[in-house]
Amino acid sequence: MLVGIAVNDSIILVDAINQFRKEGIKLREAIILAGQRRIRPILMTTLTTVLALFPLTLGFGESASLRSPMAWAVIGGLTTSTLLTLVVIPCIYMIFGEVGRKSHKEEVSAGE
């Protein structure tokens, strides 16, 4: 569950960046614009899951000793993965976008 939500959030962000790049927006501007436009859906996904898991952390009922730690682990993982998605994924995209652009220019100039 945790991995699925984290990957989905990253896909939402990267897809938005790619759409802006296809429209001709520069890499840095596309990353900033995608972050601004997609922060709300990413945060809403995380918050709804965290809020749904919160009652499990209270530990009522049978087998609460099994469910409570799992809920805390998922809440912590979602919080961490959301922060990483909003900070690290754009940075990695920027690094690999620059590397890809430079290698593409080298291939084009070598072919001429």
C-alpha cells in the first residue's frame, strides 16, 4: 500500500513535468509549475490515507497490537515519501534532464 501510493504520487508529478515539457516550457520552469499544480492532489492522497489509518493507531479492539504498529509505519512512510516526492524527485528529474539534454546535443552534433 505504501509503495503504491508513493509511486503514484511520483508518477503524477513526473507526468505533469513531461506534459509541460511537451508544451515547450523550459525544464526548470516545468518542474516548478508541475510542483505548484500537483502539490494539492499529492497532499490530498497522503492526508486521506493518513487520516483513514489514524483510528488504527489508537489500538481499540482485538489484535490491536498487530494493527497499531502497522498503521504507524504506513503513516510515517507516507509522510516521508511525500516529502521525498516533492523535493527529491524534482531534483533527480532536473539532474537527469540536464544529462539527457547534453547527451542528445552531443549525438546531434556528432551526426552532422
